[in-house]
Amino acid sequence: MPAPLPHEHLPSAPALVVQSDDITDGDRLNDLHVFNDWGMTGQNLSPALRWSGAPDGTRSYAVTCFDPDAPTGSGFWHWVLFDIPSSVTELPTGAGTGPEFKGLPQGAVHARNDYNTKEYGGAAPPPGDPHRYVFTVHALSVDSLGVDSDTSPAAVGFNITANTLARGHIIAHYGV
């Protein structure tokens, strides 16, 4: 039985519509979004995402990517981006990829992912069954989560959950 998805443990919230020109719900990630290390040869670019349907009172957004199937006992955080201004409703391909962060909105903050970098880190599962990559956009009731880029993904996630007005996701998979 596959590991539960992260949103299955969270309080219910209205749905945001999340779309992408780069990834499709239920499909395989292409090499554009695969890590370029740990034996992988992808381009390690964050996917383009856009969202709509945020409720009144949305003051900021957060974007996360989580692999619940990682053999860690606690999953693997690939991307934790927060304090995205409420006026922003899309990120271009590579916005979460350093060192340029092209298209990353001013004020947005990357927390350290489980690769120990403050940016998007692509898929890099061990050989075996494909892993699921849950790209989630969270509409938040605060302008800022009040945490910084050195805050752990779990603590950022706690603050995201405490302030979520709505969320939506795309789940893609990748295996070697």
C-alpha cells in the first residue's frame, strides 16, 4: 500500500485550481524536473505552475513539492516556497531554480529542502517503484508566515497548515 499523501492528513480546505504547462496530474515527470546529481541527469528546473480560485482573504501563497514514497520514514521535501504575494498567481518554469531564480516574485522565501538547498530539487528516487511528487499550492490568510529560510520544512508546513484558506495540487510520478 502506498504511503498516504500529505494532504490526506491535513484539515480539509476548499480547493484551488492548479495547472501547469510542464506537468500533468497522474503523468510521469520529464527530465526537465529531475535532479541533476545523485546519479540523475535531469535539468532540475521547477515546473511552471498557475492557480486560480483563491478565496477572499487570501494574503499570500506557498508552494510545496513532497515525495511521500521516499524511503526515509518521513517522506522527502523537494520544494518549500512561501510568502508569495497574493497578487502572484503563477510561477514560470525555473522560478524555483537557483542561482538565478528567474521569475521568482519579490518577497518569496525558499526554506531548505531535504537536499539541504534553498531551492527546488528535482526527482531522484532510488531504483524500484515510481515515487509520487505532490506539487501543492496553498492560499494563506497571512502576508508572511513569520519564519525564515532556515526553518525546517516540517515547521514551515505547520505554519502553512495553520494559515491555509484553500489548497490544490498536481501529483506526478517518476521512477528509475
